Amino acid sequence: MSDLAERQRNLLFATLELYRALGGSFEQLEASIMEDATGAPRRVDVIIGDLMHELAAIRHIHDMDLMQAAHNTLDIRLREIRAVLATGGAP
């Protein structure tokens, strides 16, 4: 949990996957990145607030409960770990 590089990578991949699942294109993404490249980063707490706001809107649009989404993710991860352990691998 304390590996910042891993947290950054996981956040980036999850965010990009959600962006694409919602219909975002690579062209739109590239244009957004280039538009924002020159500005100084905002504070982490403010950005997290904006992220939570957008996630709440997406959850509302898709009629999704946050706790159910978390439960579904944990359930999938546990199944993956069990499958690896059943084959003799390390989780």
C-alpha cells in the first residue's frame, strides 16, 4: 500500500480504463493532456475532491452503488487469487 509508484500506476490504468469504458477516445485524451501540460499541478486534496465528484456523477448515471462496485471488485480479486493458488502458484 505504501509503494507510491505502484499507486500511481494503478490509478493511471484504472482511470484510463474507466475513461475508455465511458466512450473516451485516445484523440480526446491526447488533446486534453496537451491542453493541460503547461499548468502547474493543483493540490492533491482538491483533485481528489473533483475525482470523487465525477465518480458520483458516473455512479448516478449508471445507477451504481459504490459499496456494491467495491464488493464486486473484491469478489473478482478473491476468485483470481483462489485460481492461482489452486494451480500451485503464488498470489
